Amino acid sequence: MSSRNPLDVDLRRLLGTGAKLAGRAADEAYFARVCFRAGVFEIESPQRLARIVHSIERHGLLASSIAIGAIRQPDRVAIRDERGDVTFRELHGRINALANAWRARGVRAGDGITILVRNHRGFLEALFAGVLCGARVILLNTSFAGPQIRDVAEREGTDLLVYDDEFGEMLAGVQPRYGRFRAWVDDDATDPAESLDALIAGASTDSPPKAERHAKLVILTSGTTGAPKGAPRDEPRSLAIVGGLLSRVPLRARECTVLATPMFHTLGLAGMALGLALGSTLVIHRRFDPEVTLDALADNRATALIVVPVMLQRIVDLGLDAISSTDLRALRVIVASGSALGPALVTRATGVFGPVVYNLYGSTEIAQATIATPDDLALDPGTVGRPVRGTVVKIFGEDGRELPAGESGRIFVGNYAQFEGYSGGGSKDQLEGLMSSGDVGHFDERGLLFIDGRDDEMIVSGGENVFPAEVEELLAGHEAIVEAAAIGVADERFGQRLKAFVVLHGGRRLSADEVRQYVRDNLATYKVPRDVVFVDELPRNPTGKVLKRELAARD
């Protein structure tokens, strides 16, 4: 009986580690080239380069994006919101001042700064000041109800609170030790004290001291099927997210992006960070309005629009006449993510905007996984694309074996940007070093990924596996239907059955029997929803995800 030589085992481990390090170095070099091509990096004078390197060493990649913009193009508009324009120089100074004010009040690295703020300059000021302090920055969803907001704020650890005036009553009773500060002060407010503006006005704009530790960002899951969870992330130490996006999406430096997605959301946060890294102008509004967004694209000659699918749907619903009469010649990129885009919407959007739609697939936990370019969507509008470099995507069966193209199974992802586990404990399932996305899907023979449904939404009806997403996509393609959602409900005979909630176009009529027949004509009989409920709209959170727990609670 032979035994392994320990030296051989150690050598194999060293070789494996060396190969991984070499692969990582090659990926980072690739991302750096992509960033240089897009204009994130430039050839700098020795003096300017020294200032940039000093800022990155002192405050990290994320916070330095503002400083670098102020060094390179101090008078360029960084943010355009309802209050007007803020240049990179002004934004840099305001963020420094806020960080200095908070440090003077006692905030230190590791303290929790909770932000409940809509899309305006105050969000960026609070976020980046928190990062400069090395804080644990918690981004709250603006659609949360009062009790949910207070529960999450307490659970995640709130030492300082930043909020818009409209949320003041919801936050009653939340009294963190370093205070409460208002980011957006309503026009009729009589007392602007304890506002971010007041703090900034009274503090130094000098760069604050280097924080004792790196900041963490806590992004909350959507909570569409249960309580939202905190997903902490360290400040990025890799170019993977920026480089991965830019390798497929042709954004370039010093352009203009209309950012419609809430910045507390993973897509909105990534879009904001990417825009600032490129030195571009970000146009933001506190609330989404399709007509305002369309006008903003034209007025600012924006080259990019970042949206969640329901926002894109509302813009497309404005009609071809409204869109074609708007000057959108500069628009080259529409990035959509956050929920299922769906082939029907891809086809409609491409029909009115041209081949400019990019479908990103990922989640709060796994970050970006795949990107579908216009060429991919032309092959099949239902795809979410191909993995970006540095990302591994595999499909596993119930027995843990990797499945070949064409077979559906659980999606697992590995990259340089995954989260470290939920702040309350626990994580996503892992297999072979990859993390579950929570979805079920398959690759086709061309290497394109398709999402078949959520692994926790699959129902078994009469012994057959049914994914609601397939029925939802089919119904969304019906000419009389705006959108639809399907859930599983208990059934005495079949164990479970599908129940569909359908939103019709204005003035259109459709019976429940016609809906069922449409599904029966296109899918297997066991996928036909036995219950069909017509509703005016589907309940959604601000990122466009349907709140199926609310649908399940309806009679």
C-alpha cells in the first residue's frame, strides 16, 4: 500500500496557488487595459499622477474617484440634480467637509452610518464621507415601511443617521449616538439645523486623515420574498467590476449618464461609481418619471441611461411618436438590470431605441455574472448573455454535478466581487468555490445563459416542475397584456397550482379563459394557471422587483 509524498502534495498546492495568482494578475492587467481604453486611466503628468496615487493610497479606490475628478477636471459638472449642478471640485470639498464634521463629532472607523436618501447630491455626500471615515455604511431601501426601517437600522447597527425630510416620521425613535442629519430639507422646513448643508458649511474642506480601516458598504437584499438581509462588501480592491462592465458596455470618459436607478441598489451604486470613475456627468432625480427621464436624455445629450426593467417599460410605453420626436442621437447605451428584462421588452425597446440595450445579470450577493450585448440579444432576446472575464458561471444538478449545455439546473457564480456573507449570519449556498445566484437556468450551445426561474419559486404541480418565470414571460408577450406575475398556491388535488396576476393595456379586454387558452396553446398543460386575477398594477419595490409576498397575501 503506497502513501503520498507530503512534498509532492505541498508542491501541487504551491503550483495551484501560483497558477491562481498568475490568473488573477492577468485578469487585473486586462481590466486595467480596458479601463485605459475607456478613459478611466490616462497618461498623467508626474505631478498629477503623484496626487492621484497619494489619494488612492490614503482613501482607497472608491473615495478617490471624486478626488481624481477634482484633480483632472475640477470645473466639470459631476452631479446634476433638482438643486442644480455640482462640479467635481465642489463635490470633493463638500465630501471632505462632511467627513471632517462627522469625525469631530466622534465618528470613527467601523461605526455604522445609515443612509435613507433618494437620488440627489446628499446621497453621494453621505456615502463618500462615510467611506472617508472608514465607516460601515448601510444603504436603506426608500420603499421600506416605518417598522421595517427601524428594525433594519437597529439590526445593522446605526451610530449616525442620514435621511431625507420625507422619512422623518418613519424614523421616530431612532436616536443614534452621533446624531440624525437631514440630506434633503423640504422647502417649507423652518429649521435647517442638523442638515448636511449646515455641517458642511461649518467644516474644513481639507482632506481628512486616513481612516484606521477600510470602509464597508452594506447593501440590503430586496426582501421580495422575505425580510431584507444586509450584504456587506469591503471597499473594492479589484478593477473587476469596472473593467468587467467596460469590457462589454461601451461607456467612455467625460460623457453624460442619466442614472434613473436608485443608488441604494446594486445597479445604481455601480452605475454611480462607474460614471464618477469615468469623469462623466451624472443626471439624477429623486423620483423616476418616464417623461422627465426622456427629456433629460435629450436636454443633456446623454450617451447612457441606467434603468431597471420596469422603468424601461414605462419609457417605452410613452409610445413611438413621443420617443422618435425626442433628440436621442447621442444615446448609445441603455443598461438594464435588477429584475428580469424579458424578451418582449427587449424587442420593444430595441424597436424604438435601436440596438443599444445591454442586459446585466447578477445580484446583491454575487455582483455581476453575465452581460448580454445588443448582438447577443439579436441572437435571442431572452438571454442574459455571457460571463465576463474573471467570472465563472456553472450550472449544477441536484446531485452536485455540472450540467452540459441545454440542461437546466442551479446557477453558481464565482468572481472577485462576491459578498462576505450576510451581516446577520449565514450566506448563499456554495459548491466548488462558487456561490449560488438563487436562480435556475441553462446555457445553450452558443454559450448564452438563460434564466428559467428562481430556485425558491419552483412549484411541483401533479409531479411536474413548474417555474413561474416561464409563464410570466409568455404572458408579457401577449398584445393585450402589459405584464404578469405568477405564484404557486396550495392545491388539494395537484399539491400546488399556478395563480397568475395580469395587468392589461388600457382599453383592452381579456377573459381568464382566454389567458389560460393562450398559455395552453404555447406551453405544456400543467403550466396553465388555474387562477387568473386581473389587477391594475403589480406591487413592486423601487428597483422594479415584483413583491410576490404581497400577491400571496391577497385572497
